[in-house]
Amino acid sequence: LALKWNNGHNIILGSEEVDHMVANHLNGEEIMDQLLSILPQNYKDVMNVVVTYRAPKAKHLQSLWKEIIATNAGEDGQGYKESFKEFIFNLESFYHFHTIDPMPLVDIFLRRGVNVTLVDLMGLKEQGVQAYQLLGCDLMHEVCDKNMVPVFLEAQVKENPKIMGKLQKDVNVR
């Protein structure tokens, strides 16, 4: 990791699991310290963390409810039935609510001196910009064509023509 970093390569870590650092039942400070400990010491100077959020919050909360139902449905798809109202008032649901508020996650990075870019996913969609375009062209400053497609993707598309469909797919939207 350090060798690639020191040779000027970008390192991208991406996961929806990162938001668990601010879940009420975990020690986010300890998790953050462990994550930052594997990075080279100059990470503050060159690292930019991208945190996304969805608005409006009510729709995001409803999407979270649908995701939890789908995840816990069981093999027959019939195992987990909870109304939206039951979900909201269920104390267990509280452990998932951190996913709809990005600010505690932003705060945990900022307190450690890390640059943070907060991205409104609905704003991207309204502007017709895909997440890979924002990441490659605007944040990583890769060479991009007039359609905001990173040039390095051309070789990838030749090897795997389906890659653009995967990059342009809306994810985690129910």
C-alpha cells in the first residue's frame, strides 16, 4: 500500500460499511484509528474522503426500511414483515438510523484533519452526472473526454463492454 502511494498511485477505498463507524453500538474513534494506521503518514496532505448522502431524508429512511425487509426476508421471501410505522418505533431500528445522517461520519474524518467532500446523490442525478464521473474527473483529476468519461476507462470498456452499464447503474435505491 505504501509503495503504491509513494509512487503516485491513487488509493480508493469504498464501502457502505464505513458508515458503521458512527453506529451507536460501535467505537468509531477506534475503528478510524485502525483504518488510518494502515495509510502512509502523509495521508492528511493527499487524501480526500467522499461521503455521499441522499435527500430527502424521509425517502432515504423508507429505502432503508425496504432494504432491511429485503435483507431479512428469508429464503421464501416471507420471513420479515414489519410496517414502516413498526420499523420506526422498533428500538432495533435505531441501530440503522446512522445511515441516513452523514454528518457524524464527516465529523469523524474532519477531526483527524482529513479533507472531506460531501456529495448529494440526488444533485448528481439531477445534473446527469454519474458517481464514477465525479470521482474520476473532478476528485481524482484524471484526464476525461468531453462527456466526462475518464480516458483510462476506454481500455477497460474494450476488455469488458458491460462495465459502463455497471458504472451507470443506480445502486442501493429501492
